[in-house]
Amino acid sequence: MTTSSKRYDIIFAGNYTKDTIITPDGTHYVDGGGMNYAAHAGFRLGIKAAVVTRLSREDERVVVNIQADGIDCYPFYSPSSTLMTLEYKTHDVDKRTLSVKGIAGTIKPEHLDGLESRAIVVSPSLRGEVEPEFFSHIRKRRNVILSADVQGFVRVVRDQTLVYEPWNEMPEVLRNLDILKSDAVEAEYLTGETDIEKAARFYAALGPKEIVLTHSEGVLIYAEGNCYHYPFHATSMAGRSGRGDTCVGTYVTKRLSLPPIEAGKWAAAVTSLKVEHVGPFNRPVSEVEAFIKKYYA
């Protein structure tokens, strides 16, 4: 990094996704992408955040909107944005069908050149968006907290449908990570464990110091050999999409200043409040503090 590098607390990297969300309650069109949900959560909690993303130039309004919200955005334009449809046929938030009709391309280490941060949160939506060597390259060049979401590696596009396929490079990627994000369905597929504590320990044995594992009832934080459970307390699941991204974005944000057990409380609280509404988290910090006092004291 040069002396002219721009400095941030966290860089959130991942492709923008133009989402069509279909639920029993109706259809919504949302500007998605894991980096979008995660960065807004971090920014609302007071950090200096940057987004590195790929998208179509016709969706440039997304960049404008992110910047208008106070988050620096560094776009790299592609012929298409990632076009995703998420269909929930029931109210079970862990059961959904995903299809993809366009892909924005690959985010590479050089897309982060000129940017410096204390942490990097990588939130890909599907395989190919970030390659395994991205993490070894970052690890060699930067002293940062490095986080990634397994969804961007286990989910593969086949005939426009997102399906799970074995991830042979998992050990190669996980040994370079500090914090790993997974949900319970992905964890069972990748580890063979139905017990989420066993799944978290399986992941951790491959390298990550901490695991953020979401499920329909809450979030499990694994850190320092211990498992901490935090139930969600949401009055609605209208904003289910972006749940995990919000959770890990909050967790990494709070890990800059708090131990895992406290960061987990913030992650559960912010996620509970986010899933009540479609779109990124936009509630005041005072609401989160009151929520933590009520449910996680």
C-alpha cells in the first residue's frame, strides 16, 4: 500500500445482485448482494466502510445510492449484473430455490488496490465470483481480518439454477480465513454434520479462528473453542434475504472492538431487526442497544 491509499475499517467485496424475491406474501424487487447488506450494517454501527463490487453500467444507480448512504463504493462494470431470483414456496426461511440469468464476473485482488482496511469481508453469491487464490494473495500482501461466506463456493449455476456441488478447494480457502460464515444447510452439505456445533468445529479444524453459523432460529458463534448460541427475536421474516450477510457484516464490525461473545449479541440483534423489513438494515443504533438489553443481557 502506498501513502496515498484510502483507509477504511472494513472493505466489503462481492457482486451486486438484482434480486427478484418471491414469497407466499408476494413478489419484491430488491437491490441485493451480500456486500450491500453487510456494508450497510457496518456503516449503521459507525465504521468507515467501502464496497468493491461488479455490476452492469445500467445499474449504476446502485452505486449512487450506496454512496448517498455514506458508504464509499468502487464499481467495476460488466456486461451484466448478477440477476437472481429467490423463491420461498413456504414460510420456512431455510428452504428456497435460486435461479440466475446473468453473472457480473469475477472480483480479483487487484480490484482492492489502493484501498487499506482493518478487515475484508468477502460476500460472493455463487462460485466463480471470487477464486480461491484471491484469499492466498490477500493473506500474503495484507495484515487484515479476512472473512468469507461459503455460499459463494458451494453454490454453482447449472442451467440457470443454483445447486450445491462439492467444494474441493475448501481446505485451501479456509486455511487463509480468520472468520467463516455459513448457514446450517450449507454446513450440513459441506461437513456432513446435522449438529451445528459439530459442523462449526469441523470448519474451524480447517483454519478459521471463528465461525458465524446462521440457522432458522438464530446464530451460533464459535470462537476460542467455545460455542455461543443467540436466538433471533424478529416479529416478521419479510426481509429474510440478506440475513446471513447482515449477520456476518455486524459480527466482523463489532469484532474490531469487542470479544466474540459480545460481538455475537450485536450480530443477533441487528439481524433480528433487519429481517423484519426488505432491504438493508437501516435502524438506529439506539434500537439495537435496547434490543440487546431486552433479549441478550
